[in-house]
Amino acid sequence: MKPTIFFISAVLFLSFSFTEGQIIDTPYGKAEIIGLNNWSLQQLLDTLTIKAPGKSIDQCAAILKKIGFPDASVVRYFNKDGNFYSVVTIV
């Protein structure tokens, strides 16, 4: 691994490891939102309603990029109960 990639990975890991996630219910199950430093969760949901009506926050990272975030990631998996659980990371 190149030192630059390692450094960037370490910085991203450390910045997200100290960020508290907020868990919300969505049509697809629970979603944990990580990385909302300058936005409130309500601001994000309101903006999503205006710019991407009918879309859920945990549906696609491209939606989050569309509303102005530099980068985003949505990872969805099944929890032990067999329900979806999503982790939405916003940069």
C-alpha cells in the first residue's frame, strides 16, 4: 500500500471513529448516519425531501452526492434478526 493511501485511510478512520452516529428508521430498516458535522439530521432529511423526493437516505450514496456532499457510502447488511441495517457514512 502506498504511504499516501495509508495516510488518507488512517485520517478517515480516525475522523469517523470519534463521530457519533444517529440511528433512524427508514422504509428499508434501521440506518445509522455517520459524519454529520455541519448538518443536523433534520436538515439532511429536509434537503433530501426537496432534492430527491421519494428516496430514502439509505437507498443510494449517489443521492447524498447529488445534494452536495463530496463523498458518501451506504453499506447495507442483515442483522441477526434478518432485518436490514444500513450504515450511511457522509464526508
